[in-house]
Amino acid sequence: MKERILEWAGYVAPSGSEGGLQEALLGAVREAADEVRVDVLGNGIATKRGEGPHVVLVAHADEPGVMAIHVDERGFLRLISIGDVPAHELVGRQVRFTNGVTGIIGVEGKVKREDIGFEHLYADIGAESEEEARSRVPLGTAGVVWEPLSEIGTHRLAGRALDNRAGCAVAAEAFLQLAALGRRVSVVFSAQQAVGARGAGTAAFQLNPDLAIVIDAAPAGDMPEAPRMALSLGKGPCVKIMDGTAVVPLDVKDHLVESARRLGLAIQYEVWPRGLSDAGAVQLSQGGVKVGGVSYPARRLGGLAQVIDLRDVAGAVRLVVEAARSW
Amino acid sequence: MLLKRLTEAMGPSGFEDEIRGVLRAEVEGHVDRVYTDVLGTLICEKGIDRPGPRVMLDAHMDEVGLMIVHAEDNGLLRFRPLGGVDPRVLVSKPVRIGPEKRFGVIGAKPIHLQKPEERRKPLPLESLYIDIGARDKDDALAAVRLGDVAVFATRYEEIGEGCAKAKSFDDRAGCAVLTEVLRRDYELPLYGVFTVQEEIGLRGAIAAAYRLQPDIAIAIEGTVCFDVVDAPGHGQGTVLGRGPAFTLQDGRTLADRRFLEFMIHVAEKHGIPYQFRRVKGGSNDFGAIHRSRAGVTGGSISIPVRYIHAPAQVMSLEDYRNTVRLVQAVLTELQEGGFRG
């Protein structure tokens, strides 16, 4: 698990530019699947035929990022955000584009820190002319704010894109285990979640699941003076009760809780009224889809780097497999 | 003059009857079948039994407007915007209200009577009203019903060097492009779709895309252009006269890169100028269409329009003609199998 998370978090995959990452993700499940594809919106989908209801595991592959939208006459790039990215946190940071070009983000003078918006930022990629910049980073090229990955403490990882590469690792591992059990199962590495769950709905339309389980990060609240949130690192995976996109049907929630009880697995409950996930888009696809969620707590969710606990991630795999197997 | 007929027709979101009738008359005889769906979207079928990818060309026919919601005792009418209207552009503008196109003017307290602090602030929506010259409430409601909708009274006119001004180039310019495109024949199944209710949430396009299930969709849109004094390069959106604009990212869409590259290739092959829409805000019908069912490939082609959603909008007629050429060229290349879906 840890190796997969670290490898996958090394990919630059802002929303709409998930292609390179999808190859790696699907590569991990290809052998066990009957069918593997990347669809129109960029979702990576693997399906295994087998026994029982069709359970679909959904984990978004993408991350928020930036896009080059303009080059000035001196070769500086102007940026817009992809998804929700705090502009003032980008100053002085390294940007890495999908084609490997890197640069440093600067801010125009005379702008107060609290007033910084994307219109004040620029990326310096070392170009000496407009032409050079344009040829190295064509307009529309997407990138991310680079942040190294590290193992901290005994069980924890810190760094960029752990949300939701850890979820991808959970979904991939659970898919492999369920396929080995002979279950009918699909995994969706969904595209464009960070811009509004655009991929997941179309994937659910294609698969028409009997049950979908969305695997994603949820905000931990166990830091000093943290915004109030009853989730802590290391206390187990979270069963989603509700987020800003969906209320999990009681029978699905009860089934997840009962599955955890059978495993003797400690769990937490995710109640995240303003949280955005793929759950709502999946639930409202086709004529309505049964949806549940299994999350792992993450500190600094929405920031440039997150901290997660591998024990929560391992617990999430066990919970997803047990719940899917017994649905 | 097509652009004149289309821009001067009324059609605020949800009240598209007049513009729909105008468009139907323009396309009849050039397409195999014309019909409306439940929401009122006008769908034109052209060669739908031909082999090849099913292509949906979209232009929304609705425009922003002002809905009359209340009549005061003195006969002045209160209103609410229908779609995104900046209240600061409204004061003193002439409007036409309802199916009878009754004349009105948006009134406000004259500068002579404004307190110093009032002069410093833009007039909020609550302080504006529409004056139709009514004596009192009964007189007003005999002429205008609550729920009637007003649009700007601007006439179409060609101005300056190859430009034109009108209301609602967003998106009657796109409707005009689509109308011209539908007058030629293509060797592929084609749906020309004039949608309703785009300005209030891309609503017509959601139902139309679900019904038609296109393989490829292109939205043709009049888009934001602010290439004026003091606007930095990355704050312009688009530039007038530099050709049709491709969307990289807007509020509802991340460009489908393969189709974007295909359209760029077509523009370059046919020697048609193009630019990119360099702003994230705003959206168009493709934002709804690409999420339909299992997902739809395609993109959008936009005509730069200065002062969209305002009473008088300005467009370059050369941009307009280049957009017609570009859409035709894209269809020609699609029928040759130039895009592998």
C-alpha cells in the first residue's frame, strides 16, 4: 500500500490531465480485470465479472492545480486555478507542469498578502522570451504546486496529492481482493472531481452499480486549534454519514457499520456538511444509485500537502472488501 | 440581414417564443426536420441517417432579461434580473416589455436629488424601476402582467471598421453562425440545436443532450471580451478581431484536449485565425452537454463580444465570418474522419 501511494502521489494529475496517472492506476488492476478503459471524461475504469451484485468502488484520481492561460512579452506565465487552490499559499512555491517543465511562482509587487488573487501571480519558468515560454508551456497546459512526499513518524505520510492517491490505493487493493474472491466488481479512478465531481456521474451512468462505495479523504480535526471536526488520525477508517453532496442511505451506512463490527475494526463517523465528494454525482446518476462512503482522515485537507495515517488506509481496505463482499 | 433579425428578436430565458419562430423560419427548407422539445429547445435534424459520428451543434437562443414582479401604487414596475445582469448597467436604459413589446425606461432618482453618499455608490437593484408611463397600478397592470419579461431595446447596426452593435450577440451571434452552417450539406448526421434557458443554468442543453445522445458536441457562443484600456493581457478574456476563441477552462468545463487539438489543427490547416479564451469565469452549454449520460467529447467555439449581458454589445464581423468558416471546416474534417473518437 505505502509503495503504491508514494508512487502514485508522484504523478502530476490536475483535473482534466489525469491521463498519465490513469495508466499507472489501471496497470495495477489490469491483470485481475476482464475489461479496462479510459472514458471520454478521463475516468479510468476496470471491471471484473463475477458473482453477486455489481459493486463499484469510486476513488478520484485528480487533484487541484493550475493552468497556464497567458504568456507576457518577457516570457512570464499567467495562471488560473483548477479547482480550489488558495492563491496566497502559492507565492514562492514550485509549479510543475504535466510535461515536466518546472517554475517558481511569484507575485506582483504592491499587493497585500490578504488581497492576493490568481491575477497577481505569475510563473517564472526561466524563459527568456515570449516565444520560448509558449513553446515550452503551451497555453492550457496544467500543472500542480509541487510539494515533496515524506514518511513522518512511524505510520504516517505527508505531502501533495495524498488526497486522493491513498484512496486510489484503497480502491485498487479492494478491487484486487474482491476480484480474487470471484465477486462482480468495478473500480473507477474518477476524473475531474476537484472541479465539481464531473467524471464520477458519467462513470456511474456507464456502470449502473447495485452499490457504489466512494473512497476519499475527510478532514481530521485533531490538530492545535483546528476547525471543529470529530475525526482523528490513526483511529480507523470513517463511515460516511453525509457530506455536502449526499446523505448516505441508512441501509448502506448500517451495512458498513455492521461490516466493521464483524471485523472488529474501529471506525469513525464522517459528518461533513460542506464536504465535496463524488458521492452525490454517483447517487444522482441513472435512476438513482445506492451510494456509501469510506474515508480516511487527512490533516490539512484542501492545503498544498496533507498528512495521513497508513493504519486508517489499511483499515479502509478491510472495511470496503468486507462490505462489498457481504452486500 | 440575418444578424439584425436574430438580435432584435425577443427571447429572454424561458420566454423564447419569438426568437424560436424567427429561427424556425430561417432554417426551414435547409434541414430535414425541425421540432421543439419539452423545454422549448428548437432541434434541427440534417442527414441523421448518414454514416459517421452524430454531431450536435449548439447555440443558445435565450438572452438575459428583466422580469416584472410588482407594480407600485404609482404605476412604476419593479423587476428582478433573469440571468446575470449587472445592476450598474441598467439605469436610464430603454427596454421592451412582454409579447407586445411595450416601451419602458429603467428609472432612478436623478442626480439633482441624490445625497452626496448616494452619488458615490452605484444604484442598487432595489432603487430601480421600469417606467411605462402608467397613471397608477391598475393602469400599469392593464398594460403589463406580472411575470412579463423585458429586454433591452437596442437595434442592430454596423459601426466603425467592420464591427456591429446590438443587444444579445450573446448568443444570437452563435445562433446566426449555426443558421448559416445548417444551410450547407455535410456527409454526417447533424443536429443543430437552438437551446433555451442557458443564461439561468444551461438548462435546455441538459435535456437536449440527453435526448440526442451525440457522439461529438460543439457549443457556439458569444463570449466575454475585454481588450480595452488598462486591461492586462491575462485579464482580457478574448481580443476583438483575432478570430474565434477556444475554451481551455471555464467555470463548467475543462477542455477535452484531444478535441481541442483537433480543432486547432483544423483552424491552422484552413488558415483561419483563432485565439484562446483566457479567463476562467463564465460558461456555456458544453459545460452541461459533456456531462450527459456516459460523457460527450467536443468543445466550444466562441465569438468575442464586448459588453455581453449589457444593452449594447459590440462584435467584429470578421470574427463572425471566421467562426462560420471554422465550424464549417470542423464539420468537413469530421466527415473525412479527421477526429478519431
